[in-house]
Amino acid sequence: DFATPRAILTGHDYEITCATICAELGLVISGSKEGPCLIHSMNGDLLRTLEGPVTLEGPENCLRPKLIQASREGHCVIYYENGLFCVFSVNGRLQATMETNDKIK
């Protein structure tokens, strides 16, 4: 038997650096090397784009997502390379941000 993909997710122009699956909500959230993060359904439909906030240093600070985690309640936490955490709803609304100088792995 050969394994076949359930869906092919499209929309990123660069390599994927992080991804998570929220099986309870049927979502796949992925981030690419040069951003942004995308929300897909498990069937492969592109649902939303998650754009990081524009900061004083400019929007380029939010272009490199490193870690993504989603909750079954519909929240998505993204950690960006520059030390910025962002919390989004699955509807794409930015709910909170926090900056840190700590190394997060």
C-alpha cells in the first residue's frame, strides 16, 4: 500500500518553518520562512491569513514565525523570531501581543 496525502495545502511562497494541527476544530495552521501564517481546513481549503502587528520597528519584525500552537478553544499562539508572541483567534483577529528577550525553544 502507498500512502497518499489527505490534502495539499497551498498558499505559502517560501518553505514552511512551523505548523500545528487542531483536530478538534479541523484546522491546520502553518508559518513560512518569510511569513505570513495561514489557516487551512483539513480538506486543504485556505481559510485565513494571520498577519502580525505593525510595530515601531516596522512590519518586518513579524515575518519569521518559529513556533505555532493552537488550542481547542480557537486560539492560536505564534512566536516570531524577534521575540514577539501573538495570540490570534481562528477568525484571524489579533487578540494580544507580548515581547520577550528570552530564548524560546
